[in-house]
Amino acid sequence: MTDSIIQDLRHFRRFDDRDYRGIAKVRVRRFIPLLCVALHDGHDFPAGLEAACLLTERDRLFEEDPHTARLVEPLPILLAGRESRYYYDLNRSVAEAFPRIAFGRQVWAGDGHPDIPRALRRHRAFYRLAGTLLTLLTRRFGHCLVIDLHSYNASKHDRPTPLFNLGTAALDIPSHRGLLDRALQELSRIRIPGLETTVAENDVFQGRGHFVNWVSRCFPCALPLCLEVRKSYCDEQTGEPIPEIFGALIEQLPASLHRVYRAYLATRPQQDTSA
């Protein structure tokens, strides 16, 4: 049976936040060629696998990207992972999505992941949903801007790191230099209480993850931008938001990204984007 969400997408029906099999949260408030993705927003982990996992819930949270979906709440189209990247990593290919050792730590006791078949089905289901969204948007508009949003831990670095890092390694950089510069400029205008707004390109991360490369390969008319936000907005260990910083980000980051989207549209053939 075809999932009701996929049926609604294929009929261009709009909807607010809905759950997709416990795998993803998806919403389409308006059809425009802008897709925001938060692969590692989720923290859910099967209770039946806890005994085989050598990491605590807090250990897992440290490498996840808490609240990244909330950071783009005002933007109309969102696809966010709901499950922990330690169950299956959506930013890795299926051959690498279930590592026994991740981020320098052993994840699983014994011979490794105890239920790869089910995790694999869920990984593939997420990409089927992402593929459906991107197919519809690129066919309707001829193009699509994709924001691949992540967060990172400054404590893992022994030097100052940028508040915003734009990863562009998966792109033809010379062809998009003007838009990339505009994105860096817009991000630099964000003002956060008590923080200096620093931006960089390919500094702490280069945007070499599986998702952006999959988008570039399967949807050559789409443009994926990989954006990393330093976890200054929350406690790295607990994920608890810091209200003043988190509030300022929620208020300003979506507006900044929407201005980047408008600049992106100016580089594309004029089409109806009001669906």
C-alpha cells in the first residue's frame, strides 16, 4: 500500500508536521522549490537494542543534532529524521550506515549492529521519501534549493570555530560562487546575544556527507547547501536549549535562509513558485 503521505505529496496536498512511520517528520505548508532537511534531528532509539548498545542515551545525544528542525520552523517544507544516527546514519550510504565504531567509540557489543535488516529498510524508506519530495519539486519547478542543516560540537576542536559553516565540497563552486557568497553574507548578519557571528566555508566541515552527494547525483537540477551551526544554542551534553541564543536563532536563521532562497530564485529561469 502506498503511504498516505506519499499519496498526498503526489497530489500536491499541503499539510503541517506529520510522522512518517516513526522514521521522519515531514511537512509541506506550501509548494516552493526550497527543501529544508535535518537528517540528525532525531533521538529515538529502539528499546530492544539498548542492551546491545555500548553508548548511553546521553552519549548518543552528543553526536546528534538536537533542535535543528526547530531552527527552520517558519520555512514551509521540512524533512527531518526522527531516529538516532546510531541506529542508522542517514548521512552515510547503506554500506556504511551501521558502523560498529563511530566517532572513535565502539557502538555495539559483540559482532556489531544486531538488526541491520530493519535499520536498512528504515534508511531506504527515508531516502524514498526524500526522493519523492525532490522529484515532485524538481519536476514542478525545474530546480530546487536544498538546505542540509546540521549542528556540531565546538568542544571537539582546540581552536576557535565558526558559528556557521557552509560546506560546499559537493558543488561546482565556481558556477555557484555568487550565491555562496550571498549565503555567507546573509549568515554573517545574524546577531546572537553574547556571541560573535563568525562564518566560514569548508572550515570545520566540507559538506562531503552522503545526503548532499546523493542529491547532486540523483537530482542534478537541485542545489544542496550543507550548513553546520555550532551548538552554542544548547548544552552539548544534554541538548537543553539556551533560551536567549536559541530564540535569536529561531527568529533570524529562517529569515536569512529565505533571503538566500530569493537570491537563488533570481539565478533561475522565471517560473510560478506560488503553489
